[in-house]
Amino acid sequence: MSEAVISLAALPPGERGRVQSGEDGHPAVPRLLALGLLPGTEITVVRVAPLGDPVEVEFLGMRLSLRKADAAAVRVEPFTAR
């Protein structure tokens, strides 16, 4: 029923997912929670820089660029193509 949960950094550009959790103790997680990146939020990876850092994401009608290490601290469940 549920797909594997992966890090946001592993989600390919153009793909969407649903936030499941943030890594406990990671310094960026409280800031991301304050911005509205809460469990259940739908998120799309817009693009990734040529060297993989930063990762641009879109959620709640806004775009945000995250360092790859910060994106790796967010766990998402990818949406399946239907």
C-alpha cells in the first residue's frame, strides 16, 4: 500500500511526494517546519543544480532552494504515477 520513504534529496526533478518526517536533531528541520514543511505537505522537486547542490523545491505555493544536506534530512513518500 505504501511506497518506500526516501530522502527529499533523492527525489528526481519534476517528481512529487508527501512529506513524512524530518531527521531528529538536524539543525535545518525546525526552520523548515516553521516555513510550513510539515508531515502531509505535498512537495515537488523543481530542479537540481548541475553539481547537485542546491535543490529547488515547491510547496504551499512557494519555491525554496535547499542545500542538499538539508534536503536529505526530509523524508518523503513519492507519489505513484496513475
